[in-house]
Amino acid sequence: MTASPRDPHPVAAETALAQLDDYDLIIDARSPSEHALDHLPGAVSMPVLDDAERAQVGTLNTQVGAFEAKRMGAALVSRRIAALLDGPLAALPRQSRCLVYCWRGGNRSGSLATVMARVGWPVAVLTGGYREFRRQVIRDLAEWPAQRRFRVVGGPTGSGKSLLLGELARRGAAVLDLEALARHRGSVLGHLPDTAQPSQKRFETLVWDALRRADPARPLFVESESRKIGQCQVPPALIEAIRAASGVLIEASDAVRCELLMGEYRHFLAEPALLVGRLQALVSHHGHERIAAWSALATQGAWPELVSALLREHYDPAYQASLRRNFGRLDSFRPVRLASADAAGLASAAEDILAPD
């Protein structure tokens, strides 16, 4: 993975992704908005054109001509590269192996990589750029799930499935936490406060990266998810592989479930009006009268009563129907008891999950 000091070498997406962890620095030369939408795992945004400049060059190309646009673009890019050399690249060690990419692996990444290579850093340019990376992600997400051995952690709402995935990970198990990647708890009330969900492309890249790092020979623990987690769609091949897998079924008392839910959704306890607003999304399922009753409990701070009502009247019926409909091997799931909501209870259940069948 070395390059001539005067010649950054092109590297195909498949090769680059196989060596992704070998690079010391991955540079995204696209605009900030392109980077925010999605980027290669670990990539650092170092735009050679910002969003306004990119739009300006594109407009000039359309309205005047390619020569004038390239002249303006070259001047803007040159100033940006100079700022990068004086700024984030100033302390980069000489032997740092760098991968640079833009949208198609053309002018933006080529310009930055050429200057960096002539300075003396070993630099590679991703052939086809982010566009080819995206195509590779789509191909891999269609193929990889069938090559993994999933182990489903099922159970009703409030049974600590996400917490148990964390306990399993701390014990060295391989875990795919889709709700953490989607930044959503997976229900109509699952939006996390002050946290935006990733774009669909970003979510898929995060899933791809998690699968890339997972050893195909080891079981990969995953929650019994729906096709949608908030606004994020689980890739079709992945959801099908999860639903065809074996697993365990977490059992917990209503008291334990209420305690766990009140801990996970404590932002609603601090701001009941937020919960009342979210409950309106369920009017079409339960009618105005029931939603009004739930809203009154929230306003009164009657949290145990409200959580019990939501579990009994909304979550449990929906979850049981979904499990029966979507998980063909449900009858073979081994029951695991979560006896308490504290650390000891979670640890004991996690050990039980890891025990041989």
C-alpha cells in the first residue's frame, strides 16, 4: 500500500474495502452535505469545495461553459488544499497511508491526492469514488446476511432486549444492535430525544460495517426487529435472514418491564407533554377516547398505570401478532427469564442466553 511520491495510485473499491482498516487516514474530499448524508467508515471530511462553491461551479458550467467552470474550480480547490495542508494535514506523519475519495474518484479527490503525494505521503485514490463504494455496499448487503449465523433475542416490549445485547457484547459475544445504529427504539414512541436518525444510506453503511467486522463463523446476536426502525428500513436480505434464525425468548414480569421502560423513556417522565404529543399517532389504532385516557395518565404522572396500560392494550397484542407472523422458528426459541431490572438480573439473563442449548 505504498505510492510513488509523485503518483497517487488508483485502488478499486473492492480492494480498498478489504484493506479499509489498514489506512491511517481516509479523506472524504466531497462537500460537507455529501459527507453528512453518508461516507466511508472512519472517513474524515476534508472538502476541497464546500456546498456553495460546488453549486457555483456547477452553475457556471451550465450557464457559461466547462472551461470557465474548471478555471474557477481549480482556483477554489487550490485555496482549499492550501488550507488543508496548513490545517488538519499539518501534523499528519509522513508515512501515514491515506485513501482519498470523492463522488466518482475524479477531479476533487485527484487534485488533493496529487498534491499530497508530491508532498510525500503514500496516497491512494478510490476508483469510482463514493458511488462505487455505495454499489459495493448494496451488493454486500444482498449477499452477506445469508452467510451469517444469526441468533435472535426476542421478547415483548420492555423485556430488556437492547440492554441484554449490551450485556452480551460486554461478554465478548458478536452483536448487531440495529436500534443503536438507527438511533431509534423501534416503536412509535421510540424516537430518541435530541438525536436525529441517520439517512437510509448512512444506516445501511453502518449495518454493512458491523457485518464486515463480524466473524461469519460466530453467532451474531440481534433483536427481533421489524422491517422499519423509525424511518430506517432494514435491508431486505438481512430481515429475511433474521426471521429465519433460531433464538431465545425473554420472559419478564410486568413489574420488571415497567421498571425498565420507565428507565429507558425517562425523557417522557421529565416532559409529559412530549409523550402526549407522540400518543396522537396512535389515534387511528385506538380511537380518541383511549388516547385521551392515556394522555390523562401521563399528565397526572401516573407512570406505572400508564406503562401497564400501554403494554396490555397496545404493545403486547401487536408484538405477539408480529412474532407469530414473521418468525417461523418461534416455537423452538428457548425461554430465558429476566428476574429483575438491575445489573445482576441482566447479567444472569445474558449468561443464560450464552449457555448451550
